[in-house]
Amino acid sequence: MRQQLLERELKVMTKKAIVVGAGFAGVEAAMQLSRAGIKTHLYEMKPIKFSPAHKNENFAELVCSNSFKAQRIDSAAGLLKEEMTRFDSLCVRIAKECSVPAGDALSVDREIFAQRVTDEVIKCENITIHREEVTDIPEIGKDADAVIIAAGPLVSDALAEKIENLCGSFLHFFDAVSPIVSADSIDMDKAFFQSRYDRGGEKDYINCPMNREEYEAFYEELIRAESVLQQDFDKRKGVYEGCMPIEIMALRGADTMRFGPLKPVGLKDPRTGHRPWACLQLRKETAEGTMYNLVGFQTNLKFGEQKRVFSMIPALHNAEFFRYGVMHRNTFINSPKLLGPDFAFKSVPGLYFAGQITGVEGYMESAMSGILAGINVARMLNKQEPLILPKTTMMGALSAYISDPTVENFQPMGANFGVLPPIEPYIKEKKERYAALADRALKEFKV
């Protein structure tokens, strides 16, 4: 028996896997393969070539935001991270080690995070790094025994063409990024520190309040501001709801922002002793607190318009913008028609996809898909059954969503309790219901 086990382990060690892309999904997939003893070749085109949104050569670079959302296990994002932790997720572990204060959210210094992830991957003995652009899908059986395409939503044009030829068609949506301002340029006489409902640290967020007159003046200028590709946005084509540009959100009604990113609930302006009419929150971008992100202010306004309109918020009247908001096209495949819940490509044995290109939306959701793709490639090479998690878990539910052939109008999906099966008997109170769903998920989380 022991000899058979040794022969089996040796056979696995001779297997070779290729992972294309070193974003969140790619690094998690490579780590899972490495831990399983699979010789893994990880391809990353940076710094040879950069996508329009990426700026540095490290792996797992954060582009849209430095936040991984809530940490509470009774939140959808928190439950997802807890499940990933049970697989020893590299991204979750590093995020916790280099977090910055952000109330109830898990946010990081994005430069330190990406550097730490890169360092961890590079030192893995079973992972060989290749800094080059992959322009074709590696051939199963010739180039490798298995391939994971984790090239991300901003896959290079050459590889995108090959994937589109394989898949028949691509789906597209636009993803917007929030501006970042200098901490020194925020007028703290017109702002105050507080986390919503006092969750987290006292100085996790800077709040920029507006009274009704200030808000209405801001709103009027925002809906008239000039955007890049204004005509496309006016038609609202291909704009993913979770990354809705603030100017498009404003067009939906004068109070829409006040029920979204500018909601004042849970906050009290110490200058007035009352809740503001509207309030923009700023979140730390770095551990030192030198830069702050405008939370929920994804935008595609022209840079000059961003400076003009956002500076109408009283606390930002002298704001220095370190980075303006931008918008770029993300790409994903029609996964319900093409992938199984193990992220395997149905028509090509040995080929897997992972990351936002599969239609999971969010950094941790992408990392989650990489974990499962890596595990399932290792299990496939070891002639084991794939790992399919229960749909009552967040990881299992998201995997089921992207592989559900009954889904017709496929759109990206992030972690949310709506993807989980309802709990019986029904619990009316939302907080208690979410806590019960999370408790059930962790009890049924078996691997």
C-alpha cells in the first residue's frame, strides 16, 4: 500500500500545469497546485506588457479599490473570506497582515499587499514564473497536462481573440475606478472622523458632509458634467451595476446617491449634532494615511470635470487628486454555457478558467475561483473526483451560479446572500437571517 502511495505521489509530481495570469485568481490557483505537488508554470505579461488599468509589475495588483469589503462573518463578503481561509487562501492571509483601518471592512495598503503576494509566490519551489505575454491558449498534452486561464478581465488582445474563437463569443461590461486624494488637502474643518454606526476604529473614515443646498448644487453640476464616451453612458449599455459611475447613478434621480454612496445614515456631524443631508466617505489607501479613496465614486468624468465637480464637496474644495477616476472595459465568457461548477471548460478536457473572466465579480470572488480551479486541476491530475462545494456555502453558490445552464442573461455576480438557498423557517429580521445563513454555510462547509 505504501509503495502504491509513493508511486502515486511521484506520478503527480511529474505532472505539469500552466496558469496564465498572476492576478488574484492566478496566484491562488498556482498556490493550490504547488501545495498539491504539481509543477506549475505561472505566466504574467507584466512588466513586458501592461493592460490599460495596471501600473506596477507585482502580482495581485488592486486597481478599482483597496477594500475587500466587510469582515463580519454574518456578511456575504465576510462569509466568503472565512470559507477561503479554510483553504489557506494566500490573498486573505496577506490582506489581514497588511490591513489599514477601515471600520468593519478589510482594506489594505495596495502596494504592500501586491508586493507581499508576489514575494510569497516567487519563493514557492513548485512554481516557475514566466514574465511574458501568452498569445495563444497552451495546448493540453503538449505544453502541459492542464491549463488554467486566469488572465483576468483585461486579457490582452491576442489571447482574447483566441479565447473568443474557442468560446464563440465574449460578453463585456465597463468597470469604473474611484479617484484618490491627498490626505493633506482635505479640509478637516469641514470634515470629521467616524465609522458608520461607530463600527471599527474612530478614525477609519473621513466623512465629508453636505447640507441640502450644498448637495443639490453638487448634484446639478454632476449630471451636467462631461464624461468620456458620454454617448455610450447615456444609453447605459454594458455598465455593471456594482461599478456604476457616480454620474450615471445621479441621472437616475436626485436622491439616488443619498441612498447609495452618499447615504448619511449612521453618521452624526459633530459641528451640527445632526445627521448630514448627504455624506461622502473617504477611506485610507495606505497604512500611513497619506492618501484617501472616494468611496463609491467610480467615475468616467473627464479629469478636469472631476476636479471641478468633486471639489464642490466642502471638505474637498482644495483637494489634490493623486489619481483621477477612470473606466475600462472588462471581459467575461458565457460561463453557464461553457464551464462546470469545478471551473472546467466542458468541451476541452484539462482546460479550466478562473477569475473575473468567468463572471465572478470582485477581488476575493476572483481569488475564490482560483482556489477551486487549482484544487480541481490537482484532483483531476490525481484521478480524483472534482470538489463541488454545497450550494449553501458562498463559494459553492457562486460556483453554481456561473455554471448554471438555465441562466439566460448572464451578468457578473459578487458575493451576496441572494445566491444562497433560502433558510427554513423564514427569518424576517435581515440581520438574524444573514447570521443564520452564515452559520448554516460554515456548518455545511465540508471538503
